[in-house]
Amino acid sequence: MYERGLTYGTTMDEVHLIDADPNRDVYPWHTIADVVERPVRSPLARLLLPPPRRYRAYLVLADGSALVLTGAVKDARQLAAAVRDRIGGRT
């Protein structure tokens, strides 16, 4: 998180579960429309993942697309709350 926006990216290849080239994009605050939290509904995920890893939130952008925060992201709940505070809960 920066004063001018959120940097979102990955350094992990999700398909092969190996390190990948860093991929980051910057999203200015005015492009983030909402933060939507949803429970993990998959019975398999609930069985295999410990409770902190079951978290899922979507950062909905003004164009309708979304960025996903999961429990795999360190302090994902706190990050989602900080983004919500920063954008002022606007929808």
C-alpha cells in the first residue's frame, strides 16, 4: 500500500508452484470500487486448509474486474480492512 495506490502482484507461478518473474501492477485508489469478503465454500478447502488460510476477499475495480486476496497472502484480513478504510467503503 502506498499513498497513491495499491501495488498488487505475485512472485509465484500458481500452476507449477515455483518462483516466477515478479509481476506487479499499481492500482490507484480511485480505481478500487469496493472490498467484498466471501467465505471459502469448498468442502475440500475447509477440510485441508487451516482457518487463517480460508480467507477470501475481492478488491472490485471500477471496470468490474477484481483482484483476489486469499489466506495465502500474509495478513490478508488486515490488508482488506486497510484498503476498505482507505477507499472509504464506497461502492
